Amino acid sequence: MITKEIIEKIEGEASVEFEIKDNLVEFATISFPHFRGIEMILNGKNALDALVITPRVCGICGHAHLMASVRAIEDAYKNAGYEIKNNQKIEKIREFTLIMEIIQNHFKWFYMTLIPELEKLHSTSLVQTPLKGAFAASLAAKAIATFAGQWPHSSYMIPGGITSDPTNIDILQVQTYLQELSLFFENETLGTSLEDFLSFESCKEFRGLNSDFSYIEEKLISLEMHEKGFAYDKFLILGKHSFTSVSKLNKTHAVGIDAKFVNTVEAYSPNQITYAKNAQYKKEYYETGPLSRMMALNFPIIKNMHRRFKDSAYSRVMARIFELAYLLKKASSLATTLTIAESSYNSVVDISKITASGLGVVEAPRGPLLHKIEIEKGIIESYKIITPTQFNIGSSSLKNPTPAQKAMQKLSKEEALFVFRTFDVCSVCTTH
Amino acid sequence: MSTSMKETSFDSLYKAFEERIEQLKKLPKMKEDSSIEQVINDNGFSRREFMIWAGGVTAMLALPSSFTPLMAEAVKVADRLPIIWLHMAECTGCTESLLRSANPSIDSLIFDYISLEYQETLMTAAGWQAEQNLENAMKKYKGRYILMVEGGIPSADTEHYLTIGGHGKTGKASAMEAAEHAAAVFAIGTCSAFGGVQAAAPNPSNAVALSEVTHKTVINVPGCPPSEKNIVGTLLHYLLYGTLPALDVFNRPKWAYRLRIHDLCERRGHFDAGEFVEQFGDAGAKDGYCLYKVGCKGPYTFNNCSKQKFNQGTSWPVQAGFGCIGCSEPDFWDTMGTVNEPIKDRLYNTTFGGLGADATADKIGIGLLTATAVGIAAHAVVSAIKPPKE
Ligand code: SF4
Ligand code: SF4
């Protein structure tokens, strides 16, 4: 018999309605009941205003929105016949600040979401240390602010470059923040060095560590999360960056793709209001985010983990922490190879000369973020935003569930809610 | 408070603060077994560092340095004031600003220590339990709690664009109810203070400011996001005074919002010398010239960013060469025009109908003695803006 369960509120901004059969989740629908209408607000404004408006979609990944906006506008310049070629310095600094935003997100998720949620599920009490998350995230934010002026809601990227002109002292400062952050991660989170961690070949090696990370890993295994929470085992990476490769993967098989084939469909949520649409690639659902990005790279440990545990909740969590290590290393190498000799900005024609459409795609902490802009003489004619959570946590029907809906099936309600959170829910982005 | 103020009035203020602290001490602690000294100590701060921090906050609130020990005392009893923090339609950026406040800085420790009875982002409870927590906190601390609200509030026929909790209560209803029994009400961030980004034209959700849905006095702490310093400072100010701070026309505390960004801006010398960045990336940009011509709204914006900066003093938008966007002013999204262009038709002296945000009902005028427009070619325009007399 199917009984409707109460709606479980997630951070007050998303809710899940369960159909329970024999104490297991038969199916779940998800709704995002908040709506602000940011796309409508963008219409009719100067295209450059998108650079300050879209970061306000989200206080956690505003930088990704900024970069998607600037890429969309630069793409429009190109389509209008004024291609913008950014030099190494501009690309590196933009990439650096974007990476740091992902890093702060993952730290915060680890200490402020994962640990408390595991505690609820495991019913033994874990040591809750939200301040550790705040500490690490604030260091990452300072590194961003050094180039971008502030975080959250920095607006230092503009078509043709960046507005700041960092000095060597700034760069040294950023390197110091990074060293401090890496040390913290090694000592407090991992219990081993970044190098060692990144060269692990099997999940069994996690067992030798004695740290926040190994503790979490053990708990996940004891909760059998390596056998639960499977989605489609299909992954999607759309943003072009130095730290991943644009592709879609069916299990481990990767093929190249093009963001123009992303489509959205109406959500299915019969009993609750929702303002979110589901995002697909060529009408199919894919998982996005850290696990996808890590699957696209050749780390032995990720291969090993996937071979044994597929796209389980365990793999999803581990990939996020592994990405944290990988990106910290990446950020350090960006910061140490940065030279300031090149110009921060190359002048571009006035935006009022631009009548064209543009597409900007980046990898945000949770996966691909797409901004589509149509500009008429510098003014926004239309603006469309598609966020990672729309790929992962859409709400569809039983016949064709979204990754999160699929991952929650056949679990107890408590387990399902935990699995839901392994996707790192961000509801403010989703409805925008 | 200017230096001209007589010592005697500081003396009586000092006494008043002492009495206030004594009173607070009598109230029950939120957490029996902890003390702020312990928390600060446990997190690796020395007493000296704590005192330096207390000195900084004292100065920020425009109090003489002799008040520093009192500030330290006040922080110790901060856990007597329960805080309820509500999220409305927003991006959570204000909370993020606070969370990132430090290393963890003393600011964030204090916020953690004083009881945040209900803060959805920080709280581990979710769902029905969270709703229950809110109701319990409101009942238990009725008339005593401080309400801090983040986010704009959808209203009219789009009120349901924001529903909260398992019962599907609208954000507006929750905010009204929580404000009703609060000892003090603070709107944290531009969304809650003035409607914010979602209230920009055409305002699809009919988002309004917190002050529009309650008859209680709302202290506005705008900024998108406001700095951690202004959030924590607001709280400590209330803790010490026990009354609402002196406010400007937009109900912003004067200690933080009395001066324009422009007044203390590090690029101000270049403005006065007529040295402007003409275009991003030009020679002037490399030399740190004034950003007015590439759209800086610092001359129209009241806030202390140029002094307090962001991310624990790391930097701020003007330092990064982008200029101020005016984010702590009402309706700046619609009235301050295109972000990278100067406001062509607005004169400096006409900011807010010629009154300026310093203009309060009691004192109007001396904040704006200088009536010269910010002509783009103008040199040495508007030198000192004197703070209005209290
Ligand atoms: S004021 Fe700005 S930072 Fe705060 S919630 Fe609103 S949009 Fe976000
Ligand atoms: S216009 Fe802006 S950059 Fe120039 S001095 Fe004023 S606040 Fe500073």
C-alpha cells in the first residue's frame, strides 16, 4: 500500500514529498517553493548590469554566476564580430577565484552539512565542528577578495578582463592564504598530506588515516552508503576549465559534447507548488558536480572507487572531498605560476554596439551553470539561467525520474533524505 | 559623537552602560556551562587579541577608547540576549558574509556564542523540527529576543512566492509574527532593509522591505551583503545601549552609515585632483585613479566600506578597481542606473532630494554645505562633509 508521507522541508527552501511503501520510499517528488524572478529583472537592463545582478542569485556560488555572465557577454561580442581574446593572466586569475569559491563551498558542506546530517542518521553523536568549516571557508574567501574586492558578491570580471591589477605582494598574500588552507586541510580534515592523498590508489588506504575525513568515511561504510543512493551512472561536465574536461560519461565511457544541447522541461510536482524546471542534455538526465568532474579525470582512486561502488552516495561524498584536495593543489599551482606583467584588461568596443546572443557556461560547485543572453544594442532582450541543481535535483514522474529522485528510491525515508543532501542542495539558485 | 562632546556626557554614558551590563548579568545564561572567555581562549586567541578587538569595535561605534574594558564586559554577557534570525526571499549572502567573518575571527565566535536560537543555515535541525524550534524560541523568549531578518518579503498577490515550514505559512506572515514579540528588530542586508535585488523593476514577486510589514521600528543594516563588522556592531551596540541607535532618514544606524563611501575613499585624492580612470585597464587604472567615470556610486552611497572593508579587512570593491555600486541605498538597482556609467543627471548635492541621508528630522543641512555638482571635469569638488551635530 502506498501512503503519502509528510513533506519534509530542507533548509526551508526545498521540500520532498514521499510515497512510502513497506517503509521504503517508492517515489519522491521535490519542490522549490521560492521565486524571485531574477531573469525578468534582467530584461531591459544594460548588459553589463548582469555582472552585478546575477551574482545575487546565490550567496554561495555568486562568483560562478559572475563568470557565467562575463562569458555569455564575451560570447555575444564574438558573435557580433568582435572576438575578445583574454590573455593568460586574465584567464588564470578568473579561474583561480572560481576554484576558490568551489573550495569554500566544499569545506562548508563538509563541516556544516555532511557531519550534522550523518549524525542524525547514525544516531551516535559526532563531534560537530561547524567553526572548522567557517575557518577554512573564510580563508578561501580572503584569497578571492584579494583579487575580487570582496566575497560574496564580487563583480571584478568585465568583458575584456578584470578590473583589479594585483601586485606581487597581493600574490604572495594569496599564496600564504593557500598554504595556511592546505595545512589546515591536511592536519584537520585529511590526516595526511595532499600529495599522499591524491596518489592513493584504493579506498582501503583511507583506513590508515585518523582524521575528520577517515571518521566520516567509516561512518558512510557502516551505514552502507556505498550500496545506496545510485543514480544513472551518467555524468555531465559542460564548463570549460583547466581543472576538468567537457564531456558526458556513460559509466566510464566519455564523449565530447556541446552545451547548446541542454534543454529544460517542466517539473512534475502534483501536490506542491514548484518554480523550478528540470534540466537535461539531449532530453536525458545526467548527474553533475564533483563526482562527474572527477570521473572525467584519470585518478586511480576514483577509478577504483567507481569500479567497486559505482555512483553511490559514498562515491558522491568522497568525490567532493577528493575534489577539494585536487582543487587546492590546482589553485596553488595557479597562484605560483601567476605573473603580473600582462595587462589586466584589453579594451573592447562599447556594449551599445553589440546586438547578438551569447552563451556562458562554467562549472559551479554543483556542476554546470549556463547563462544565455540576448543583447540588442547593449540592452538585455532576454536572459536565461540554468543551474546545476536543475540537472541533479529536478522533479519528474515515476517513469523517468531525475538523478536525485532515482537515488532516493527503495531507501528508508531517513536514508533518502541523507542521499538527497549528498547532491549538495542549493535552492536559491534553482528557482532564481 | 564628536570630540567636542563634553567629558561629563561620556561619564554618564559610561555609568549607563555599567548599569545595563549589571542588569543583563541577572538574566539567565543561554548556555550554562560556557563562557565567552573560554570560547575565545579555546580558539587560540589571547586576552590581548581580544582586547584589541574590543578596542576596534569601541572605535567603530564612535566611543572613546576608555570604553574598551566596558565593551569587553558587555561581550561576556552577550549570551543573555537570544537572537532569532529569519530567512526571507534572498540569496543567503548576508549569512555567508557573517560566516566568512573570520579565521574564525572574534566576530564570528561571538555570534556563535551568543545564542542564535533560530538560524536556518547554521542549524542542524530541519523540517518540522526547525519549525518547532522557531515556535518554541518565540514563546520562551517572548518580548526578549532580538529579531534579525535577511531577505525581501514577497507581498500582495505574490505573497505565496515565499512559503516557509511544513504548514506552508508565507514569509510575510512569519516575519510579522516574529516582529510582533521581538525586543528589537533588525533588517540585515539590503533585501530586508529595502527590498533588494528581487524588488528591482519590475519586481516580479512584489518584494518589500521588512519595515513595510510590521508596525515595529526596524533598524536597517543594508549592504549587499553588509560587512560582518556592521552586523556584529549592530548587535553590540544594542547590547550596550539597550536602546535603538541614532538613525538616519532611512533608519540606518549613524555610527555605520553616516558618511559617504566617497568621504573616506582611498582614491579620493585622485578625485579631488581630477584624476579619473577613463576606461578599465588604462594607465589611470594602474595608478589607482578615481573610478567615478567608470561608474563608481561612492558619492551617493552611505556606508563604512572604505574604512571597514570586507573579509576581515582584506579588500573592497573600490580597491579591486570596480567601484561602488551603491548597494546600501534604497532602490539603487533602479535609480543608480547602469553600473559602469556615472549617473549623468544627478548632482552630488541632490542626493536623496537634496537632503542627503544625514538629514534627520532634527538636524538638516550642515552635512551638505557644499553644493557643487560632481562635474566630470571638476577639480577639488566637495572637500569636507562635516558630520551633523548630535
Ligand atoms: S542583501 Fe544581497 S547578500 Fe543579502 S540576501 Fe540580499 S542579495 Fe543576498
Ligand atoms: S568616486 Fe568612487 S572611487 Fe572616486 S573617490 Fe569617490 S568613492 Fe572613491
